[in-house]
Amino acid sequence: MAKSYRLCFKMSIVATLLLSFNAMADDDQDEFAELMALLDAQTDLATKSKMNADFVPGMITILHGDQLQSLGVQTINEALGLVPGIYTDVGNVGQPVTIVRGVGVALKSSNLKIMFNGVPANSAVTGTADAILHLPIFQVERIEIIRGPGSPLYGEFAFSGVVNIITRSNDKAVQVKVGKHHYRQLDAVYSAEQGGLKWSVNASAWKTNGTQRLSGQDNFTINGWGYAPGNIFDHDQGQLLVVNADYGDYQFKSRYVNSKRGGFYGDTAKGGSDYAPRKESVLNLHGNKKWTISDALSATFSLTWQQTKLVEAEFLGLPAGPRLQGPPPPVINLVDRTRQTGADDSYQKFELVFDWLATDDHNLLVVLEGARFKVDDSFGFMTAGDEHFTLDEAELRVQTNTERKLYSIVLQDQWRMNENLDITLGTRFDHYDDWGTSHSPRIAAVWRLSQQHMVKAQYSEAFRPPALEQSNPGPDSLLGRATVGSITSENLATTEMSYIYRQPTRNIKATVFKTDISDLIEFHLNPGDPPLFRNLGDITARGVELEWSENFSTSWEVLSNISYVKTTDKRDVDEEFTGAVNWLANLGVSWNASEQVSHHLLAKYVGEQEGAELPHLRVPHVQTFDAYSTIDYTLVYKNLFAQEHLTIRVTAKNLGNAHWTVQAYPTQWPEGLTKGGRMWSVDFSYEF
């Protein structure tokens, strides 16, 4: 009851503020039309109704693939780091880490709803979409990002943001790319239209031998056990195939991603050799049909099926020497014990969307969804010397035949009070058959003060249910120690306000926000204690995000942003949330020296990162990781060798050869994970 009163109170504050803004607004339709003509970046991510990105609720960032290539960005995960308030990296086993507005190191990428061409991509077992975030930028037309809660529309895992990756679909192009550490990449895009059928194919393949970077010390080192420091195993390879087709009101979308990467630092300890790598394949099929019932009402029905096959990299559970408490294991203690687990999961989903323009001032959206998630198979092995053991069901990371059914309804009303003020009211109800019901409300508005000035305000809530591996692990799934705890869904509430200033050549944005998080799920691995999944207590994040982009002339363009967040964890020793990064800044400068040649610099600054203060450790952990900065340079030369449409890009990343360390998760590396080093790449592309 108290939560409902607080929600109503907060909504009343936002609504009162917006109504007061409306009384001040300048109702100038001509200026509004001019502003619309200036803004051409459209998205349906925030409301499922295609609108200009600046007119939708909340802050939307749109990154364009061609610009990302010019700035030397390599992968989708790296691109997300250009968004204000988002810090990205890779973790212990090479998993993408996305920290959005101070939260996320413990969640890998499962704090984001990942969409691929508008179709959900998160795994039912892990909640992540690792393979998608590793994809190369050449295949990307644009990336749409909501920072802040997206659950009112997108439900589970749209916790701290939503990312929609849209592939190139109107091009005919090929690319060959090479780089340091024997990096190789081949890409092709082909599209055509004939007889009302429009279709496109995207294909990519990449491979690298890895950096041979040293790991630093892990928690076993102090006793003379394990293999740290030593070379990490960060080799990576993969393939992508995307086929899309449109015919009238019918759409078909499919994707296949296959990836294989080394174990990087190792999940819990540095291994002695390149153990069996991580393998993941994802096949997704999606089809939809739209009916125009009347001039004001349309309905769209879609079906989605996805299958994910995942084998985690083999990791060193215990090095030779140490042993577990209790009964001796089935192998001798003086032999390394390695483990490897995996799971095959699938989901089927239907969605029925009704879009009704009830009046000229009201656009009503109703979405009905149903989904079934299932672990089709789960398996695991343990190896010690020449001995090879199949793990029992109780020792698996997730139990076979685990199922979850989900039924959802979304209600949204976009209400235009006048030509200058739009209010969006919405809520989503989700019912899970294995843990209950969730309610995610939102109230937001966009107020256009004049042709150049705009204000947004929003209050929104989000949730993140336990992924299947968190809610249904084998009771002895890690080294014979219990991992089953009483966990519930995570909950997040954000209040934010933004100001936007737009001119044809200048764009300035400022956002302030406050986020409250309860019951955050983390995997707790404190050396000496039994590992388990658990819910954390109260976490609060407050911050500000500033953005500025400008075209000074046809030759110069600047993109920049800076953000600051203060994340407080009341249960932490110093009340600073582990993994949070306070200051983030990006500066991109492009100079078109001629029609053929352009130069691009990308400077990044990452502020201090909060380390882990774990009690009763014999090896002290770093409490704060130092700030660092990098500068990348890219030369773009078009019409190479007088061949029209032939382009070469030469990129040098981290020109200053900076090195730094970041927080590990789990916290098995007391001095952090080592990062940095200079990189280079060269690519040739040809557009037909």
C-alpha cells in the first residue's frame, strides 16, 4: 500500500509540473513544423509508434553504423560505450559487461533488453545476449538505445535499458578487414526488390588469435596454487547470417549467430592451458502480419521462435593442492579439477499489437503477449588428470526441463494536450507461472517550448526476474557447494528530466536522474564462503548526463558527452556500489579534408571504478581502480585507386598504449583484470 501511495505521489508531481509547463507553452504550429523538418532520426523503440527520437518519452540515443565505422568502433558492445552514462567492457570469461547509470557489473549484459531487428534476443537461461553484442559494426545500419527502464513496454530484462540493433538492409557491399593479433574479417550485404518482394542477406565471419595479455594474480596465487599470472586465452571467432524479407503486410526475419571464444581469464581462476573454449549458437525465426482494420485502427500479429545452444568455457575449479571441506571428492586433491557446463534452451512467443488512433489527441496501444521458455537439455563434466566425470543433475548450472510461461498485457495512451505538450501514460502487467506477477508503470511527457527548446520528464519502473539459471540451479552446481538461495525479482524506479536544444547544426541535451533499486541479484563468491545467488538491499544512483554535437561546417563535426553518477549501496562497507564508474566522457572529432579523405579522432575517459571490499580476505582487494583515457585515430580514404565506391579505413586504437585494470566479477582477481595495449586494423570495402 505504501508503495502505491509513493507511486501516485510521484506521478502527481510529474503531472503537475507538466501541466504548469503547458500553461507557459508557445502554441506556434509553424515553428513546430520547422522543427519536425530538422529532425529526421525516427524510432519506434520508446512507444512502438514510429516517432521522432526527440519527441518520444525518455532519452533515446541513435548511433549510425557508418559514423561508428569512421570512429574506429569495432563491435556493438564497444559502440554502447559511446552512449552517455553507459560503461562497457568484457569480464572474466569475455562476457560483455554493460554498466548503465552506475549499475550492471554483476549482471553481465542481462540488465539490458537486447533486440535484433526488433526481435528479442536475450537467452532464457542466462538473460544475456553475448553473441549479439560481439557482432562487427560493418553489419549495422543503426543502434537505438533507451537508457533507463524499458519494462513498461518490453518487460523482462529491460531493466536499465533497451538496445535495438538494426542491420543494413538497403545496400550491396563487401568488406575485407585485417588487424593486430592476426585478426581477419569478411562481410557481405546484399539486398533486392522485385515484384513487391523486398529482401536482404547479411553475412559475416571473423577470427582473432587473441592478445596474449597477462592475467595478473588470482586468489589462489598467495598459496602457490594455480597458474597466475600468465597469458589469458582471449581468442575469438564467429559467423553471422541474417535473412529478412518483406512482402506487402507480411514480414519474415531470421538470424543465425555462431561464436567460439577462449576462456579469457577463467571464471574463478587462471588455468594452465587453453582449455575447451566457450561455444554458442543462436537461431531465431520471426514472422508477423499487419492488418489495417480502419483508417484509425491496425493490428499486428507476430510469432517468434529462438533456440540457443551454449557450452561454457572449461574453467579451473580448483588447482592442484587445495581441497573442499567435507567428504573427499571422487578425484585426488593433487590433480587440477576443471569443469565445463552447458545448456540448450528455447523460447516461443506470440504478440498481438492493437494501435488505435482513438481521437486526434489520443493514440492507444494495447499489446498482448505470451511466451514459453524451456531448458531442453543441460549437461556438465568434470576432469581431473585422465579422469573424466559426468556431473549429476544436482551439479548442473540449470536443471533440465525447467520451464517458464509468461503472459503479458501492455496498455499505453499517448495524449496530445495541444500542439506543444504530449503525455504518455502506460503500464505493463506480467504474470510468470513460476514466481508471480509484476506491474511496471510509466508516466512521461514531452513539452516543446519553442522551435529550438524542448523539455522531457518521466517516471518509470522496471523489473528483472531471476534468469532460469538463477531460479533453478542444481543444488550442488558449483564444486559441491550449495548455490540455491531464496531470490526474487529485481525492481528499479527512475525519475528523470531532460532539456533539449536543437538547431540544424547543433544539438545540446542535458539529463538529470535518480534511480532506486531493490533486491538486485548477484552471484556471491566470497572466498571461504559457500557461493550462492542472492538479492542485495537498497541501491540508489543519482546522476547527470550532458551531450553536445555540432557541425561547424561541411568539413568539421564534433560529437561529445560527459556523465557523472553517484551509486550508493547501503550494504557495502563504504556504501559505494562495486563496479560503479563515476565519470564517463567521449569526444569524437571528424575532419573532412577533401571529398576523398577524412580524419577522425575518438577520445574516451573512464573515471575511477569502485572495487570490492570483501571481509576476512588474506589477499587485500583493490578498493578503487584508477581512471584511464584512450585516443583512437581513423583515416578514411574514399574512391581509392580512382575506383568509385572503393574505401579504405585505417584505424589505430589506444595511440598512447595505455594500460589499466578493471573490477573482476566474480572477484577472484584482487588486483583486477588487466586491460589496454595498442591495436590497429585496416579494412577495404566496396559498395555496388
